[in-house]
Amino acid sequence: MRKWILLMTLLILAVLCLYSGSIFMETPIAEKDIPKFSAADISWMLVSTALVLIMTPGLGFFYGGMVTKKNVISTILQSFIAMGVITVVWVVIGFGLAFGDTVGGLFGNPTQYLFFNNVGTKTAWSLAPTIPILLFAIFQMKFAIITPALITGAFAERVRFWSYLLFMILFSVLIYSPLAHAVWHPEGILFKYGVLDFAGGTVVHMSAGWAALAAALFLKKRNEPEHNPSRITYVILGTALLWFGWFGFNAGSALSSGTLAVQAFANTTAASAAAAIGWGVIEKIRGKKLSAMGVCIGAVVGLVAITPAAGFVTVPHSILIGLIAVAVSGFVVNLRSKTDVDDTLDVFPCHGVGGMVGMVLTGVFATSSVNPAVVEQGLFYGETSLFIKHLVALVGVSVFAFGGSFVLLYITNLISPLRVNQEYEIQGLDRSQHGESL
């Protein structure tokens, strides 16, 4: 039965794609109304889009190196497959939900950009006037791709692949896209409230982190919860790809090749470097040896934390953000290890908590001297309004992301059980789910 449903879904999608030009008529554009785009900005955004995409396979290696050998392929594939599934979801409906005309400030009109209708090279997004809206849509697509992939580290080694695909689609449509609209659309409820999120600390990392915690609680502990990383070299490779791609993630979020992109680029470098060193120092203080795994995790936590602040703070403050983030995330990792919560790869302590730390510290260190878009300066500069707004938004987003994800996990499990049986889990997901092995 499931095979026929999948086949019919693909056939319907194929027909809609074939006749989309007739079904969804694009609005004609007069020659005089076509914007004058910037070749420099287009070039930078094309590069940034490619950089962000490389982060997803990088994440696959980062997670794949941390799991046991019998689960490496499945873990990497859970990230890699998002590049296929979410791309289609984004084209069909995701972009409209995120950036279509607002519906109460909560989500976009899903029909406005259905099948990328009116998403071409002759118009521009209102906040990115120097590049075609098609490029903006593809750039944002890469953010939508990596977000559900981040969640997979929480339920690694015990999730059924097809059930994960269903949850990923539901999460992207019902959690990620509305949250992107609320934070990044000019009429979004959190955008109008005054919340600052330069590149996705709230939209990407907090949503993924809270979903990860919900998944860890819902699926419960593994049968073999011991942590035996398969290949530290994969973790190092994954970190390198993530760090490299993150320059597109953060500096690309300037949506132009100007000075703001330079500032975000510098802040990204400084925060991640400080965090990598900071995690290693914390390990040493705790009486442990400085590990490659620890340095890599620290670098990623720093990248996560600077993401919401990258275009709003100074370089010295970005270093401080990186150091504070690893201290807090390291504490939560240690705290989590003493509980029964089996967040396999500590997605919530690193991505969720790292994103929250970055969001709060954006409310502390944001300054108009870096970005004129900062109307209310951070707490460090003597103003309290932005900081309080970020605290309020943190609570609201956390409730929405955690509660919504838990409901979606429950619905997914009713349709298709999420967890593999004990025999398959012991055998390993590489063989039981994909018939492959290293």
C-alpha cells in the first residue's frame, strides 16, 4: 500500500511540474519595471548559496563520525537526503509559506509562490533589491535544507528512514517555514516586534534544537546507549566543511557583497576560533586531555552562537559570544549526560542552547554602529528594550518549536512508526534500513 501511495505522489508531482506554466500563470512584467541588479551582489550570493549547500554534507560527516560504525551510512544519508526532499518541498510550497504575503504575521500565502510561480530573474525580494528573487529563494532554500538535517543527531541510531522523511517534510512545512516568515518577513510578527536574527540562530538552530529535544524524549533511549565514535577524522572533515560553508551562511545573509558581509565574515571567523579554543581549555580545566572531538564541537557551537549576531556586533564581542556559548553549552552537555534524555549527539545542548545564547547576546551586544538596521541597541549600550524583546521571543519560539515538533512526532508515529525494532537497532541502521555497510 505504501509503495502505491509513494508512486501516486510522484506521478501527481510530475504532472503538476509538467503543466505548472499553464496552471500557475506568472504575472507579466513590463521592461521598465525590471530592477537594475548588481552583478557583484549576484556573484557573491551565488557563491554564498553554494557555500551554504556544502554545509549539509559537511553536517553528515560531522554526525557520521560520531556514531557507531554500523550507523555511519544511515546517519550521513539522513543529512544528504534533505538536499533532495526539502528542495522539492521548498519549490512546491515552502518558499510561499516563508516569504509569501503575510497571513496575520504568522506565515506566508502558500499559493503566491506555488511551484515557484512568480519566482524568476526579473523581480526582486523587497529586502534584497539588488538580486533576482529566484536567487534569494534558492539561497533561503539551503537554510531550509540544513535545519531538519540538524535534528537527526538527536535520534541517530534508532529511527526508521521513511518515517524520518515524513517528519522532515512536516517539520519544514509547519515549523520551519512559519518561523522563517515570523522572523524574516517584513510583516512577520517577530520582525515587526523588533527581534534581530541575522542568519538563523532563532529560525534554524533554536527550532532544530528544540525539535531535537522533543525527538529524544519521544523516541526514548537507545538499546545500546554507549557512545563509540566510528571515525574522528570524519568529524574533523565535517567541521572543516561546516566552518567553510558557514561564511556563506552568515556573510551571505547580508544579501549583498558590501561592508556588512565583510563584518559578518569577520565575526564568524573570530567567534568560531575562540569557541574552538575555549572548549579545549574547558576540557583541560576539567582534568581531561584536549580532544579533537572537543575542539570540533567547540568550533561548531561558536558558529551557531554567532549566527544571529553576525551582522549586528563588533569583532571583540563576537569572540566573547563564542566563549560564553561554549561555557554554557558545555555545562548543558554535562548536565544532559546525567539524565535519561538520550540526545545521541547532543543536538539540543550544542545547537539549541548555542542558538539561544546567541539570540540573548544579540540583545546584549547589537549596535547601530555595525548595522544601521539596529533601531534599539543592546543592553551593553544602556538600552533594555531589545534585550527584553529577545527574552520574550525566546520563550515564544521555544514553546512553538518544542510543542509543535512533539505533536508532529506523534502524528508521524501514528502514520508510520518512528523507531526501528530492537533487532534492527542492534543490527545497525546501515544494514537494516539501507542494506549497506562500510
